[in-house]
Amino acid sequence: MSTRVALAVGFTLGAAALATFAVRSGITDNLPAAYLAKGAIRGAVPETLRFQWQLQRNRHWQIVSSPSESRETTDQLENNRGACQAGMIEVKGRMKYDVSPNAHLDGSSIEELQKTTCKRWINRDYPERCGEFDRDKWLKVSKDLPTKEMSFCIDRFEYPNQKGENPWIMVSWYEAKDMCAEEGKRLCNESEWTFACEGEEAMPYPYGYVREPEACIVDQKWRAFHESAFQPRNAAPAMAEMDRLWQGLPSGTQPRCRSPFGVYDMTGNVDEWTRSSREGERPSILKGGYWGPVRTRCRPATRSHDENHTFYQQGFRCCTDPGAEAVQRASTWQDPASAPLPREIK
């Protein structure tokens, strides 16, 4: 294979080094020579990587790591599974909600009200970051907000929901929805995700009112990305670009990044797909932010991406109802070389 690449692009473009990289990475069986040549032309693929990557289902990426404990052990130690499937947490309580369906348009939403209680801004321009909120002021502001009863189960960690494993990334909203369904679950809706993060007090951060980069991995230096490297997403250049950009951690690495219900890594690490709770808008909503210098609070959401969008810092987790039984389904995924991908934008 390296000979064909050399003939196509010339030894001066580093094809030999690229072939060595592909062999070391164990992806030569999945990547056609054209991908490698394209990477060599771009100069995007280094001889060595910081992490060992694996391609999941020929389209998603994950850094290789070993689970630090079984789901059953984690359930026993955390003791908050309730009536949920293994690896999930039962979330029950009363959630504060906006006074009107149009609150996000007139500035009266809980997210906007919360900003009025910030007493130390890191920066006020979008994406705004507050270093500390005034808890006493917030409790006064929010005491008369309407509430609704919530009861559901949510994955303790980001998919694949295993302590010590890195989250899967480069996943579209459709794919996240389908993978949750494979396990007899659903993609969390926006309200479920928010309540699991903030608790009944509607705290701005899952751990309280003071922004702590040591609690969850946030506020890491932003790195410019090369968007063309991600096309196609299962090629060597995409892996190399993710390796350069990645600043996340395996699930459950930071014990203080834990919500009032015991859900881990809800802010920071990777953005998470959810289903919109608002009528009349696209269903694909991202929650939680990622490791960069962004809002990374419980209430904010990103609503600008459609259901086919994939990116280097996007993952998901799943929800279901208490008492629902786990479903073990055989994978229905096919090699994209042998069948078209439904709903996938090429």
C-alpha cells in the first residue's frame, strides 16, 4: 500500500512516514490508499500520536483505555441506582422551569435570571463565563418560580457509560438516538439533562455556585481546528486532528465533577446531544459544553447544529424510565462501503 501512495504523491510528501503511522495505529484495513495520500498532501498526519485511538463502527472515535471498575461495582459504591438499569441513576424531584414558553425570547428565562446573580465575571461576552454566583441572591430570585415533578433514569457517565473509558466522539444526533435505542433507552431530553445537572435548587454548576476548573475539566486553552481534516471522519487525517485537539479525560476521572444526583461529567469534557424541550425547533440540542473556555453551566444549550452534525468534542448519554428493562440488541450497523447510510449527509 505504501508503494502505491508513494507513486501517487511522491516520497517528498512523506508517504512513507504516513504508512508507518497507519500501521502503528492499526487502521490500514479500514482506510483506502486515497485517504492516506490525501493526509500526506495536507501534511496533517504526524509520525506519532499522543493517544492510541480506535474507530468504533467505522465512524466514531474513542481513545483506548481500560475501565477502572465494572458497572455493577460502581452501582454498589455509588448506591444511587434506584429502580434503574445497571449503570444508571434514578433522578426524582421538582424542577424549576421558565414562567412562560417565550421566556427565552423576552429575557425572563432561568438562564437569564441566573446571570443577574453573578458577582464575579470571568468574561461577559459570549460565551460568557461567571466565576461565582451569589447563592443567597439566587434563592431569593428563584423561590417563586414554578416547578414540575421529574422522574427518570440517566446514564451515570457519558457513552459508553463506563468508568475509566473515554467517551465516543464524532457522533451525530441521529446516531446517538439510535445507539440509545439499541440499549432500550432514549436520548435524554433537554429538561431531563438539565435537572440531572442542576438539582432542585437549579444550581448553575453541577457542584455548586463557584466555577472550579479543578472540579470539571473546563477553561482549557482553545485550539484552532482544521475543519477539512474531518472529511471523511473515519480517515487518518481526522484521527490526527482529533489527537492534536483532544483535552478531555476518561469518564469519572474527576470525582468532584458530580451533580446533586450523582451524575458525572455533565459540564466540561465533551458536549452531549439531547432532544429539545421546545416546540417548533430542531430536536438536536447540545448541553454541558466541553473542555474549552465556554459557558459549561447546567442551563445553557447550543441550538445551532442540525441532526447530522458531528465534531471532535461531541458525545452523548442516554435516559429511560424507572423500571424499564435493559434490551440487548444485535448491532444493525453496516460497513458504509456496502450500504448507504440513512439520513447521513455526505
